[in-house]
Amino acid sequence: MEVIFLGTSSMVPTKERNQSAVLIRYKNEGILVDCGEGTQRQFKQKGIPLTKITKILITHWHGDHVFGIPGVMSTLGASEYNRTLEIYGPKGTKKHIEAMFSAFVFDRRIKFEVKEISEGKFFENDEFYLETLPLEHGIITLGYNFIEKDKRHIDIKKVKKLGVPDGPLMGELQDNKEISFKGRKIKPEDVTYVEKGKKISVIADTIPCNNAVKLAENADLLICEATYSSKLEGKGEEYGHMTGKQAGMIANQANVKKLVLTHFSARYKTTQEVEEDAKDVFANCVAANDFMVFKV
């Protein structure tokens, strides 16, 4: 699993930073969280085929988070995209997508499904699930969790010692079922171990709020907006954004393992001030740059 930052600026892009976009790659899934202007070019720059996108998660409908959607969908239509693109977003997303197709001419359309979500789990398969909670930003804004399910593994030495052969019995143990072998009952916990799944949390534009902490609880990786340093905390409150220190405090309260800051104001030539602001309260923290990759 890896997380790729394709845009780390806020409202205004800079020479070094595109508008908001984060790609979570997991096996055959490419989950794009937000799609700011220029996102498809960032895919090109990074050498990732746009057709790897399977889902788009929209945090909210401010332009710097969605201006890239028409371009991405148009290019997918010309790229032999044979999937059904899943688009998730807050209430009003269907209306906005319909308006987008009214505003632009799309010569080739792809298959897509739009689902409006508000709170809780909204997607699940055998390997992971996605969930959301509302944040506080003046308009409806969502934060997201990617949660990998725990995996049960066979302890090969233990099963070989008991003589259990490869095949259906092994499969039942891995499915957490008790088996009978040569007159003996074998419990899964006797010959297996559990690898805990990873959790990635994404907190987009918001002021500090209870749901931000709840969403990020025990995350292996928290991606959190930090538009300003504490020197501009008042401006953050005015426009519905957080400081580096506030992001660090959320990471502390939520018992996060690693914090990655993003969504920086274009006023900062470097992110040192914002990063140091966060590190005052949470040491395991880094400011993201465009094209930065994190293995989780």
C-alpha cells in the first residue's frame, strides 16, 4: 500500500505545488481523494496511468478540490477505460456532476456511478472498507478513512508439526474456523496469527472538531490539512482552516503513528514554519511535497 501526494497547495497553486489530490494505491485499487486543477498532469509527471483510478472521493465542492474532475473524466473517456468509475461525495455531488456534464462537451463518456454519502461506512469488500465523517468548513465537507481488514496467517511450523496437509483444512483455519484432524480438534488461534490491517485517515479543510479526532483515531498515517502556522490562527478560524499545531494536537489526541501535513497556503515559500509548528506538539510529522510517496 502506498500514498502518493499529487497536489499539496490550497486555493492557489504555486510553481512547486498543485491543488489538492492524494492517491491511495492498494493492490488493484487507485483511490483518488480530491482532484484539484491539473491533477491529470500530475499523474503524467509521476508516471502513473490515469486508468489506474478506480474511485474518486470528494471531500467538498470548493474549486481547489474538484476543478480537475472534468479533465480526468474526459481523458479517461479517450483512454479505453473499461471500468465503472465510482465517485463518492457529500450531498449535492450528483447535482454538481450533472452540471459539469452540462457545462462541458464530452465526446466520449465513461461509465460512472455517483453516490452521495454523509456518515459511516460506505464501501466494503473482502480486503478493506471506506468510511466518512463530516467536518466543519462552512460548507458540507467530509473526511475519509481507508481501513485495511486484519489478515489471519498460517503458522507453517505449527501446522506442519501437527501434520495438517495443504488444502481445504488449511483454508478453514485461515478463515478462523476450528477443524478436526486425526481425531483432534485444532483451533485457529493454536496455529495462526493475525496481522492487523493498516489505517489511513484524510482530514481535509476544517477547523479543529471532535469528528476530526474520531476519524483519525489510531491511524497509521494521518493526512491532515495545515494551511497556516499558529501566527495566522485567526485567519484559519475566519476561513475554516487549521494550523500546523492544531493538526499536531489532533494527531496527539487520536494516538496517530505518523502525521503528514498538506494543503499549504501559497504565502509560504517553504513549509518549515508550518512543520515546526506541528512538531511542537507531535514529533513524528512531516510536511508533504508534490510527488512525495509514503509506504504504509
